[in-house]
Amino acid sequence: MLRLVALLLHCVPLAMGQYDICKSWVTTDDGPSWEFYACQPKAMRMKDYVTVRVDPAGITCGDPPERFCTHENPYLCSDECDASNPDLAHPPKLMFDSEDEGLATYWQSVTWRRYPEPLLANITLSWNKSIELTDDIVITFEYGRPTIMMLEKSLDNGRTWHPYQYYADDCMEAFSMPARRVRDLSTTSANRVLCTEEYSRWAGSKKEKTVRFEVRDRFAIFAGPDLKNMDNLYTRLESAKGLKDFFTVTDLRMRLLRPALGGTYVQRENLYKYFYAVSNIEVTGRCKCNLHANLCTFKEGSLQCECEHNTTGQDCGKCKKNFRSRSWRAGSYLPLPNGSPNACAAAGSAFGNCECYGHSNRCSYIDFLNVVTCVSCKHNTRGQHCQHCRLGFYRNSSAELDDENVCIECNCNQIGSMHDRCNETGYCECREGATGPKCDDCLPNYYWRQGCFPNVCDDELLLCQNGGTCYQNQRCICPVGFKGVLCQQSRCEVDKKDCDGAPGAGGSLGTVALGVLALQLRAWGDL
Ligand SMILES: *[C@@H]1O[C@H](CO)[C@@H](O)[C@H](O)[C@H]1NC(C)=O
Ligand SMILES: *[C@@H]1O[C@H](CO)[C@@H](O)[C@H](O)[C@H]1NC(C)=O
Ligand SMILES: *[C@@H]1O[C@H](CO)[C@@H](O)[C@H](O)[C@H]1NC(C)=O
Ligand SMILES: *[C@@H]1O[C@H](CO)[C@@H](O)[C@H](O)[C@H]1NC(C)=O
Ligand SMILES: *[C@@H]1O[C@H](CO)[C@@H](O)[C@H](O)[C@H]1NC(C)=O
Ligand SMILES: [Ca+2]
């Protein structure tokens, strides 16, 4: 019974009752038919669907077994962490179990025995699915909260990361940021990334255990203190740029940067009381389904939206095949209270059969040709059905025709290529001497200088003569007394007066003599 009450309490703030059905069967003057609405799945405990990774390797305590103690009992270091003993092990999964026995189970790091080297740990949570946060993220630390930590998020399954919130007992010292509180943010700064000192000060490890990322306080800026005015929040989510994305994540990362210090400086003689211990990470949110689904299920290891409105994809992010007569759009919370479904429409519903593969919203009838054609094809497409790529673009063979990335720019090198068109595999047509898919390379025996030019000299067939050196395949640098493209001509053969004063007569002998002279000059210079 107690558990049921807890469950109900847990659900109350989440079950707003809005946008929970995608369609209903209604009777109108024209008979019964479906009516469609914007819809979204219920919020869930997202920790049940997460995969976790803790870095660096070896940061989890117990291998080898080690002793530790607590700030409350700093001289009784008899507690033990031993990865090989289930009763004494503290693996990462204990951050996500349910604790109904009353006894906290927790992941624990090694102790700070390497002080003053920092004790760093990353806890990375991945869903392989975009999630919209609907309530605070709550991280519970047994034995004290870190004095410095950072929360990061990713929106692209961990490819790129962005700071989400900074936490420190002294924000200025730790991050050179002024301390701020989420409660003090305004409507224009609701998605600001800030540093807070509220969750890092020492207050006794039993008293204050949680570190929060305050989603509710940010919602409250729009919806009021008890989140009563959700309509206003939904309106803002639709209209304020970046606000929806701010609450959307695919991954979260806690970067633990300095453990609890017990309210004082680090005591080097007892480093066994410094470590991290996390008993729970609560993440409440809903699957992002672009307002095209009210169910999200766990299938083959990942959450997936059960898409309606003839959309498809993990997030209902595109139109189903044969429903692409206009571009895909997310559903909208507006107009209140039921929103707009922005459903995908079947090809052939307008103007006979004009499919535009989602690259155009409009078709037009051309009278004298008696055809219907797509108008203003987007995404660099062209053609009656936007089925071709514009000149200067080629078809992406791994993308379907309705993909936004279907046409790739040829990107031909302007100097090396004949024009900016390319063939179906992206190869440009090269001018003489140029090569490579984009004509930005030169064939062997050519050099690049605003285009490809045949080599003047090289190390093989076009050797510079008489001790000349080849400069970047462009010209021979000839020794004094020689000229010609390959330094093949002695100046005195051409012009008798060049021979005056030249020591020796023979070409190569002259070079040797010059070399000796140069060495002598250098020797004098050193004296
Ligand atoms: C934690 O992740 C950040 C990137 O988000 C990385 O720069 C850092 O090296 C990681 N730290 C550890 C201890 O793995
Ligand atoms: C992520 O989800 C997609 C779509 O459901 C699935 O195809 C893919 O295998 C998943 N990747 C991992 C690493 O679980
Ligand atoms: C989706 O397509 C089906 C036909 O397969 C149709 O009955 C249904 O009304 C369509 N739904 C929407 C929202 O357009
Ligand atoms: C080709 O399309 C795929 C699938 O949409 C996309 O992931 C990839 O980035 C595209 N390639 C290029 C070069 O744009
Ligand atoms: C495109 O041109 C390259 C280089 O000339 C050639 O190897 C390739 O086969 C061509 N691709 C097609 C589809 O014609
Ligand atoms: Ca636990």
C-alpha cells in the first residue's frame, strides 16, 4: 500500500493529462472518421533504460581490495571494498537499482591515495534515444557530495558534448564563473548554463546528499511555482528558440572533479576518507517523439516511439513510405489545448499523383504540358518530383530519395576542374594535369601552382645539370656560371665576358672551386 501511494505521488506531477491521445474516432456530419491530435508519451523513470559507463578504467574500488573510512569516522578505516565479494563490491549498476530494503547500495570510486593528483571520474549515461526531461535530475551521494563537479549532455548519441551545469563550493575559483541560482533566472535566460554553489558545500554527509539539475525550477519560470500553468510552458516551448532542445538529451555525463572534503582542507595523512559514492541517479523524462506518438517501448535494447500520423523512425522524425506528399513536420503544442498533429499525407492525395519526396510542400499544374510538378524543390533537388539533384550536386547513394541529405555538393576544385558538375559518384572532370575526385591533386610529373603545370625539373628524368638544384619542380636554381632551364648552358659559352675572373675553366671544376671558397669563407667567419 505504501508503495502504491509512493507510486501515485511519483506520477502526479507527470500526468498532466494533456496531449496523451493521438487520435479519436469522431462522428461528424459526413459520418464517422478519425480526428488527429498532437500527442506525447508519458514521463518515465529513465534510469530503467540506460546504459552506463564509468571512466577511467580502474576508478571503481575493490580491484585490488582497499580500505576506506568516512568523514564522520575518519580514524576507523575498517570498511572494505572488494570487487570479488558481492557483499563488499560497489559496481556501477548499484546507481540504478531500486532501494526498497532501506539500505543504500552504491557505486564507489577508489580513494584519493594519489593525492595531489586530482581524483577524476566520469559517469556517462546513454539512452541511444532522445529524451525530453520532465523533472529534476537527482544524483544521490553517500558520504558527501563532490566539492567540484560538472554535468554535460549530448544530443547526438555522444558524438558531441556540451556543458549543462557547473557545481562547486566556490564557482569563481573552480570555473571562473559567478555563482547563480536557477530560481533567479528569468524568461529570457531559462536555458542558461550556470554554476551553482547550492549542492557542493559541506553540510554533513548524512544531511544533504543530493545534487540536482533543476528542471522544475526552470519550468516554473513559465508555468508558475506549482507548474499550474502548463499551457504557458507549452506555448513557450513551441516559440522560444532552443528551449525545447535545452531539455532534450541522448546522453548525460557527470564529471566528478573533486570529492567531498568534510568541510576542511585535504588531510594528507588520511586519504582513505576521500572518494565518490553514488547510490542513485534519478532521471525523469519522456521519449522525444516529435508529438507523433503517445507510446514509447523498449525494443532490442533501445527505446523507440510507436509512431502515429503515418510517421516513422526512432523519434517519428520522418514520413512513412508513400506518405511523403509534403515535408515531414513535428507536431505542435499549439493551438491549445489539442495542438496540431501535422500528420504526413499520402502521396496522391492532392493533384492526382504528385510525390515530391518531402522536398517541396507545393505542387503546380502546368497547363500547356498537362503535368503536375513540384514547386521550389528544397535540399538541392530538382525535377518534376524533386527526384534529381541540382547541377553541382550528386546523389548520396546511402540516402533514400526523401532524405534531406540526398544531394551532396560536388565541391570540384575551381582551378583544377573543367566545371562544377560531377558524375554520380562525385568525380569532377579535371583539366590537363589535374587528378583526384575533386581535381585538387596533380598527376605525377605535374606540380600545383594555381592549377597543375608540367614539372620543369625533378629527381629522375629532368635533373638539373651542373650542380643546379630543383626548386619545387618549378625551376632549377643554377650555380654561378650556368644558365638554361636545366642549367645546362655554361654562361661563358654564351657570353665570353662571363668567363672573366671565373677560376678554372671547366664547368664542374668551377663549382667545386666555389664550394671550397665558401667553406674557407665560413671558417674565417668562425674565427
Ligand atoms: C571525462 O570526459 C571528458 C569529456 O567530456 C574528457 O575530456 C575527460 O578526459 C574524461 N575524464 C576521464 C577521467 O575519463
Ligand atoms: C540504437 O538504436 C537504433 C534504433 O533503434 C538501433 O538500430 C541501434 O542498434 C541502437 N544502437 C545501440 C548501440 O544500441
Ligand atoms: C495514415 O494512413 C492510413 C492508411 O494507411 C490512414 O487510414 C490514416 O488516416 C492515416 N493517418 C493520418 C494521421 O493521416
Ligand atoms: C548521405 O546520407 C546519409 C544518410 O542520411 C548521411 O548520414 C550522410 O551524412 C550523407 N553523406 C553526405 C556526404 O552528406
Ligand atoms: C565517375 O568518374 C570516375 C573517374 O572518372 C570513374 O571511376 C567512375 O566510375 C565514374 N562513375 C560513374 C558512375 O560513372
Ligand atoms: Ca542504489
